Amino acid sequence: MTAVAYSLNRVTVGILFLGACGAILLLLWPLFPSLLGLAPLAALMAFTAWFLVAARLRTSSPQDYLDDLAADLDHH
């Protein structure tokens, strides 16, 4: 049996974390009006993360993903 090593792309996780924080702030400001001043920054964080992720998804199609998955399954 072959050992499999997984690694974490820390930059990607950081970008997604910042986007999630921005989205949470956008959801919370109606409940906590004092957060309204942070809404533009939160929107910028959320949209930036979305556009970075969407840009990555545009470089490969779902079929590319399925082909890679099938090749990986055949490899094992």
C-alpha cells in the first residue's frame, strides 16, 4: 500500500478565511448597527475572496476535475 501525503495551501485557506470573516460581518451588521462602519471593508474582503476563487475555477472545467479524479483513482 502506498502512503499518501496531503498538504494544506495556507494562502488559499487564509484568503477563504478572510472572505468568510467579511461575509459574517455583512450578516451581523443589521443585528449590531455599530458594525455598519465595517460593512465596506467586509464587502471588499468577501468579494475579493470570491473573485480569487472564481478566477481559479474558470481555469479548469468540471470535466477537467472529473478527469483528474478518474486518473487519480486509476493510479491507486
